[in-house]
Amino acid sequence: MAKAHSRNIDLLGNPVEYEVRHSADASEPRIDVDIHGVTVVVPEDDNVQPTELLKENAAWVVDQQRKYDAYREQVPDRTFEAGERFPFLGEDRELVIEPLQKHEVDEDSIRLRKSAVEQSSVKQVLENFYRSRARSYLTDRIDHYAERMGVEYEKLELRNQRTRWGSCSTGGTISLNWRLIMAPPDVVDYLVVHELAHLTEQHHGREFWQLVGEHIPDYKEKAEWLEQNSAKLVFSEEDV
């Protein structure tokens, strides 16, 4: 795979910095836009001109770039210290560090064991706390809906993808982003049902959304919440 090179182009009066990446895995040229920028992916033996592809899709590229610029501006400027507030199941809670036998969470606070923080860092201990609670909570919700939907899954994997919340493999593995533990419970349920539905319907066709709607009637509102508020679920600057 060839190394990507940074270039610049004007699209509809907007300066756009992009990279070109040649890939042996790509079957056709495409444009990827995410929080990190714009990348034109080209099959190794393809003679496509990246500038022409960008110009043909100028409106979409500019729109996507603006969306991610706005997302970046919404990312909370958090510090990892006692007194800071972090979301847990949709509610901001004060971070407390004190002598405890184990980490705790209540309606107002996330309470971390002081000795664990002293041996590591607030950030690492908090992430470990989130991951542990996410595995327990998400497993419970997956089991709940799998029974209701009459499907079986192979296992749950926790991921930390920057721009993806979940996926379902053909082998039945459900992958969910651990940061979902920061989202409201009804949004979590929507993601769980969404991925479980793929065990029955592989694509996002009419039948798929009908199945999701049977269990989450207002799924469109939940998807919209996630689209508009995903920046609130950014844990640290490494997520951006």
C-alpha cells in the first residue's frame, strides 16, 4: 500500500485538504470523510483522477467536512480529575475519588477507588470502570432483546471505534462501542436492537427497519439523538 500524500483542492469555494491512498483491497475508487479529514481511496491499478472524483462529489464532501468540523467543536473539554462531570447512562455525574472497597455509581456521582487511581491514573481507572459497566449492562440488554426477537448471538465484543457504534458479523458476534454506556438507556437499546436485527436481515432494507420498529417504535428519534449528540460521548482527545 502506497503512503498517503496530503494535497489541497478548492471545492465550491471551500479549501479542502485531502490525501490519496492506493489500496489493493479497494475494488473501486471512493472518498472517505471522517473526523480526521478527507481521503480518496484508489485501487492500485486504477487510473482515476482524485481531483475529478472530488469535483464530481463536491457538495457531499463539503457537507461531510462541515459536519465533522461542527462535531469537533462540540467535543467536551474534559479534565480527568475529581470534581469533573462525566455522563453515565445519559446523566452527568460528578467524579469522586475516595477510599472504597470497589468503584461505585449512584444518581449523582461516579466514585472511584482511591488506591486504584494512585496505582494508575484517573483516566485509565475511569475507562476501566466504564468498560466493566458497559460489558455488564450491554450483555444484559442484548440477552433481553435477543430473547424477545427470537435470535441467538455468538458473543459480545467491546470496541472503541471513533465513528462507529456497533456491528454484527455473519458469525453472530455483536460488537458495540464501550462508550455507549455514557448514552441514555433508550439510545443504548436502539443500538442493541439495530445490531441484533442484522442476525435476521443483513441489509438496511424495508424489512430490517420494520423489525427494528417492532421493538423500538421511535427508533428514528434515537438514531437522530445519536447523530446530534455523539460528541457528548467522546471520552478523551484520543477519540477525536
